[in-house]
Amino acid sequence: MALLSPHPPGIRPQLTDALAAPPPGLPERRELEIRFEALRDRLEDLQGALGAEGTRSLLVILQGRDASGKDGTITRVFGRLNPALLSITSFKRPTTTELDHDYLWRIHQSLPPRGTIGIFNRSHYEDVLPVRVHQLVPEAIWRRRYDHINAFEKMLIDEGTVIRKFFLHISKAEQLERLDERLSDPRKNWKFELGDLKERKLWDDYTAAYEEALERCSTPRAPWYIVPADKNKPRDLLVAEVVVEALEAMGPKYPAADPEVLALRGKLQ
């Protein structure tokens, strides 16, 4: 059973810095690594069965502040999966074409086909997060989007997509340390933007936006999980546990082989 529980619907969390620390009950370092590797093995097996079955899909949504570890989570948790049965989409600022459509249009283009696992690095929730914080549309518009999103996700579930949503929660001090590390790393500092520091100044505004999104859009069938993300390895383990648990609940099965094909066993030349 996964250590993380889904965030209860209709309850507004308090995203304190203390909540970003690894939770009690985690195994010791060596045991944690063994458990994580076992989860990755199981994830590979379940992905193969999901792909062979070809009737349903799993959508994993990752949200979090800058430097919360979305890329690292994708690499470490999902990096060994079959790329033919995996799609990863990073949502950045909308393009001109995307802005010419409704805000969910670009999301629908990237949903995982049946038989695959899809990962969203950021998602449709951007339209109730930075859009809200930067007042890019009037409040009356972004506020009604919670209901849109819930209805959209319900439709996806009804059509065979299982959804698990993760908010990677880091403390303000940990974010500062990671941003400083980025500036010292030539492999990463080229993509550092001054806007990242401007976003940090809006910490409290983003906190309010995240808290309301979690309150309004964690549902029994499309739950949000608040993942303590100040430490990478515990974060990855917690995400992997929930994903494996979701796939095991789906119970994908390999289809039965054609009897005529099986009759060829031992007779191939």
C-alpha cells in the first residue's frame, strides 16, 4: 500500500514548508533504494500488460513550483519504460495557435492513446495557477475553470483514462538552494531566466492558487497527491508507489494468444 494518501476533496490544504519534508514511515536509505528498484521493475511489467491490452491509458500529471523536481521525477521514475508505450509532454507558454483555441485544446492534443502511459510536465492546471497569479484573465473566467477541469477529467475517465495528479511540494528555502545550484551548473544555467526570480517573489500568491486548485479539483476518481519534495529519493519512491498502485488497480492483462499460433510451438523452422 502506498505511503501517500490522496488529498481529500473539498478540503483546502495548508502548504507549509514543514509539509515539504519527507514523511514519517519511510524506509532507511538502503531499503528505500531496494524498494524503489522493485517498483520500477513492477512498473515495467504493468506497462507491458497495459500496452498489450490496448484498451485503457494512464495519465500522470506533475505540477510544482520551479525547481520542485518535475524533470527529475520523470527521469528516475519513468526512465526505464518502453518509449513506444510512453508519451511525455512539457507544457510551456501557449503558442499563438494555442491561444486561438480554448485553453483545453492543446491538452487534448497530447492525451495518451489507449495502451500507453502519458506524463504531463505542467498541464491544464496552468490556467488556474500562473494565469490566476498574473491576472492574465479576469477572475470570473479563471474561477469557472475549476468546474471545466473537473468535467474534462471526468470525461477522460469515462472514456478509459485513469488519472493521477501529483503536486511536488518544496519549501521556500529548498527552492532557493536549488536555484542557486542551477546557476553554478553550466549544464543548467543556460536555461535560467530572470523571470524565475520574479515568480519566486509571488510565493504567497502561488501558494493560494495551489491550495485552491487542490481543494477544488481533487476528486475521488482523479485525486491529487501532495508529494513532499525537499528530498529527491523519498519523492521518487512516493510517486512510484502511487503509480504502481493505480496500474495494479487497473489490472491490465495480456490477451490470450490465437490457438493456431500457439499450435506452432516447437514446430518453427
